[in-house]
Amino acid sequence: MAKKKALGLALLIAALLTTPGIVSQPPPPRTETLIVSDAWGPPPGWNPLLPSTAWGTTLMYPTLFFYSTYYDTWIPYLASGYRWVDEVTIEVKLRPEARWWDGRPITADDVKFTFDLGKEYSIAWVTPLWDYLEAVEVVTPDTIRIVLKRENLNYFALFDALHGVLILPKHRWEQLKKEYGPRLATEFRDDDPTKIVGGGPYRLYTWSEDIWYYERVDNWWGRDIFGLPTPKYIAHRTFKDNPAAALAFEAGEYDAAGHFFAKIWEMWTVKGLARRTYFANPPYYLHSGIVLLYIRWRYPLNNTAVRRAIAHAVPYQDLVSKAYFNYSIVASPSFIMHEFPAYAKWIDQSVVEKYGYTYDLEKAKRILDEAGITDKDGDGVREMPDGTKLGPFTIQVPYGWTDWMMMCDMISENLRKIGIDVRTEFPDFSIWWDRLIKGDFDLIIGWDAGPGYSHPWNTFRWVLDPRLSPPAGNWAHYTKRNAIPLIDAIPKETDPEKLRAMYSQLQEIALKDLPGIPLFYGAAWYEYSEEYWVGWPAEERPEVWISPYLWNWPDNLPWLFCLAKKGETPRVPAWILNLQFPTSKFFEDLERALKEKEVGIPIEALIGRLEERISSLERTTARLWSDVADLRSAVARVPGAEAIEALRADIEGLKGSINTAIALAAVALLLSIIALALPLVKKR
């Protein structure tokens, strides 16, 4: 094993030093480096505006908050706090310590500039928000105001803005805009580490086509607030396919992966290696969303009968058990993640029973026959009534995704059995991604928007909203607009019955048109090794901050602070536990702000006044009882029965005065409470 490790490391260093296009830097020490493999292909660039960026790019730029979809909790990152102005306006205060790597402060101007870029360029993580944002305004250098459109109110979009927008330095990107113009979001790679200006805890150190490194910024502005993440360096290594990645992981050549590995459990149950997934037993992985078969919305594949026949020809259980090793379960046709009760409550079973589907090849054939889509020339491929052949089509996933490649083979084989000519194609990831964005495909397997505060709304929007463009949604390039009113209404509705009715309508639209066919719940691929690092997120360490997809930066940045070198004791920093709060707090604070606006008295001020009255009463009572104690001491020192009796009489009189004073103070306190609360009562 030691020879394998040494050989693997030597090959890794050799590749780093010889690959064309390398930015030359010496490789960092292995014991200081966390090596990960998650993405495929060479790095497309470190410009966050590109449709696809190099793994780890988002480590270099801050967002306003971190968000965990697993726990539905938030941690302020660049933000230090927030306050609601009204039901459509929130102000976010920035941390005064925040600095770009070049020493300039991170200000509200940077935040506004970044959001405004989404108006000028098509940027997946900000442009769609402008369907719901009225404005992003600078209040002061350290305060930004986000205003939602009142007529298209969407709190989900606000939450997306708070944790999903990478803040960029205006002073650098303003100059890049002038230099590149419209090419800024399509061609500029930003691949020179010496020129990148970020505000996150890691910077690009060196790179080649198959491995790139990030170096920790030890004078990072967040050091005094959060400390520093444990690894000095983080590297990302690519492989040609899953089997190659699995062999290297088993050999200890890197520390963590985001890939599909067949029979992963054998690494620790049979081979006794220090390897694990999040769960030690089935299903081994957390679930990160719905995996769908997307069918390009164009003739003849946009025909309802064709799509419904395809839905009945997919061998769902075989996909999960044979290609996926039971790492998941078959998805509900409803487009809602039924395994979570918080989501399952929105499923309309009557709609599912009426428009749903199951694996049934004979029924698939009957659907096509009844629609007049038959094999007229006897070549095994059906034709539409106008003579258009059903094929040849292709079903595509990136090369190396062996589980999905096997699924494509299974689906295409079944579609040929019902007379639809579908063949597999497995291009490099970058080509596949480009085809997805341009709509240059027939069928692909892909994902949805995932779980979180906005599911299932986010899934229906992702699948049914024609205003979106891939990769930010609408992967089928769907054109029908009848779901838009429902998509726009749900995020501002709070009545459960109204929401239930709207979700029912969305399920009906989705199941009738089938822009995508839910297949199964995607496993959030995550495997780790304890040969160099310990303290990884796992089921036995629930206090470690995570989202289901472990490689989602910067949301998952906090868990990098929980790692330790092998031989050291991992710890969860106190700030991870102390700073997090649930999504519900945003709405509680909103309700409080609206009440304050109605009453005209800040709730904190009202509570403060009551606390002052109570403190005053406590001080008065304490002084009076102190006087009693003094008198008792005096009694003990004075000789003579007559004097003692006189003092006792004085004490009794003083006790009466104390009781009277306490009663009067209590009445005054009660009257104060009534006076302060009366406006609230009147408003109700």
C-alpha cells in the first residue's frame, strides 16, 4: 500500500509539472493538502460569471449568508445582521471587518454592483432573481437594501439572493467590463492566480488541466470571527471516469470524492480501509434532489402521447437497483420528494393516479397505437401521422458518469422496443453542458433545483417556467406559459389550503406535459478517507454543518473548519452552533417589524421600558429590606425592654410602609404595561 501511495503521489506531481497550460508553482506538502475529486474535465475557468466554472471557484468569493438545506438553518457570512423595513424590503448590514485580498473594504457598492451585473449579462446565479427584485440599493457603505417586487412578491427569491449570490469586487470587475464588454460572461477565464481578487478564505494557487490547488488566505478578514479553515491547501483532481476515480480513492491518492462508486461499502466492510460515506449502511448517501429524464420540447418529441409512452417505457426500479446499487429510491411522479413529510403533504394523489405512470412496455405501445403513431414502413421505427419518424434520437450524459451511462443504455434499449429509435451518446462534460444550455439534444438525464426552503415550488419552476434558461432551470427548453401564474403566486401565499390547490394544478400541468420525467432521488455523492484528515461530516457527527451536496461552496464552507489532521482531535467551532438560526426566524422578524410599524413603538423599546420599571421596583424593594435589616441589628444592640418594644413597633410600622410601597409599585408597573400594550390591543 505504501508503494502504491508513493507511486500515486509521484505520478500526481509529475502530471502537475508537465501538463501544458500549467501555472507554475511547486506542489504544496501532501500533509497540508486536502485533495478532492468531484468535477470532470479540464477547468473551464475561474470567472464566476461563466456558465460553468472550475471546481472551487466559489471558495474565493463571499455570500451574505451560509445556508444548510439539510437543517434549514442560516449563518451570517459577509452579513453581520439584517432588519425588515416592510414586507418587501430588507436591509442587510455588512461586517465592518470584511476586506478584499488587496486590502480594500467590501462594501454595499460591491453588493449592488454584483446584483446589477445580472441585468447586463446572463448569469445563472443572479439573473433569474431579477424577475422578483425591484431594486438593490446602497443605504450606507456597510448597509445594502434589497427590495422585492410587490406585484410579484417572492420570499424564496429573497432567500436565494441572501445565500446564492457571490459578491465580486467592483473596483476590479468594473475595469474588466470595460475591457471585455459582452464577452465578460462567456470568454474571460480569469485563470491567472496573481490577478484574481477575492474575499473568501482560499485563493487559486496553481493549476493544470487535471489538478488545481487553492491556498488558504491566512490574513483573511474572517479570521477573528470564524478562525481559519483547517486545510492549508485544497486541491481538485480529475479522472477520465468513475472506475479510475474509484481505484485512486481506494489507493489513498486523494481524500474525498463526489463520484459514483460501485459497491462502495466493500471498501470498509470487506477491505478494511479507512473510507466511508455519510451513512455507514444503506442508502449510504444523503439525497440531493430529483433526477429526471429531460425530453427536448420540440416536434415530434413534444407530442403528449410520445412523452407519455416514454414515461411508461423507463425501467425505474432497474435503474435504481442495477445501475445505482440501491443508493436511492424511485421518485414520485408528482415532482415532489415524497420521502420527506414536509414536502409529501403537497402531493395530490388523485392527480398522480389520473396522470401518473409506471413501467409498462405494453401500455407504452398502446398509447402510441391509439394516437396513430405506428410503424408504417415496417422498419421497426414508428412514424407520426404526418410521416415524421420517431428517430433517430440520442440520449446523452457526460462520459465517465458510469451509473448514468448504464441508465441511458437501459432506457434507449426499451425505447427501441416500443418503436422509438434512441441511441446513446457520451460526450465530455463541457460538450454535454454546452448542448444542454443551447438545447442541442433530444433526451438527457439531469437534476432539478434540489430540496430546501422552496421545495416543491423550486422544482416546478425549474421544470415548467419558460422564462428560465439553462443551466438556471427549464432544461427541457419548455415553451408553454400556463404554469407561470401559479409559479408567481405560490411564493407570496401563506394559506395552506390555497397552496394545496395551486400545487395540485402544477402537478397536473407537469404530469400532462412531462417536460421531464422524475426517475429517482439523486444521491449526494460524498466519500471520504481518514488517512490524512479526520472529523468529516457523517451521521454520527450531526453537529457538523452540512447541506446534502457536500461540495456546494460557499454554503458548506463551515465544515472545513471542523476537520483535523489525522492524530489530532476534530472540534466544531462554537460559532457554527451559536450563529445559526432557522429560516422561520426571517418570517418571525418580519411579523414583528410589521407590528412595530402598526403600533409605532418598537417592540424592543416596549420591552425595554417594562424592564426599566421592573428594575426600579427591584431597587426600591432592596433598599427597604436593607433598612429592615439595619433595624434588626439595632434591636440586638439596644438594652432595655422598653427600647426593644419601641424598636419593634418601628419595625412593624416600617414593614407596613414597605408592603404599601411594593403594592403601589406593582400597581404602577401594571398600569405601565397596560399603557404600553394598549396600542397593540386596539390594532388587533
